[in-house]
Amino acid sequence: MTLTVEWADFQHTLVAAVTGDIDAGTTPTLRERIDAGLRDQPTGTVVLDLSGVHFLDSAGLALLVELASRCDKAGQEFQLVCTTRGVLRPLQITGLDKILTVLTEQPHHA
């Protein structure tokens, strides 16, 4: 499945909607696309919307931790939107759902 990333910018919130599987084969592409989207983007909150993702492996989990750390160092809040079992389950098994901010629906933007 092809990986896509679509960006939306709301006041102080940058949302990246990801569609496709996140695995060892697609993680480098996802990292590049997110790096490009975050470059020179001084936003307060970064939301990675994984509602369109149905599979997440350890490479993807490692990328999420990396992104959360980068956002923290930049003073940005990092949130995940996860609605599928293929994404929620790996986060729960690893305990990352307790460490990362995981939302089950897209936050409303005023």
C-alpha cells in the first residue's frame, strides 16, 4: 500500500494525516515527508493523524518516539490520532499509549 501524508495548518497546530501501512519499508519515506513538513514550521502542536493507518510495526513505533522527542525538544506538543486496532494495539502492547498523547478522534480546531 502506498503511504501518503497530507498536511493541514490550523492556528498553532500542524496536522499530518497519514494513510497506508507504517513498516520498515515505509518508515524512511514517512520520516522524510514529516521532516519536510516540519521544516521551518514554528507551531505549538503537531498532530500525527494515523486514522488512515491499519498496520504499525516496530520501525514505525521507533519513529513515533523519535518524533515525540524532537517535538519536546522544540517546545512543541506532539499528539497522535489513532482509531484502528492495527495502530492502537502496538501502542498498548509497548506501553507507548501511556507515554505519548493518544487521541481516539481528531481534535476540534476553532
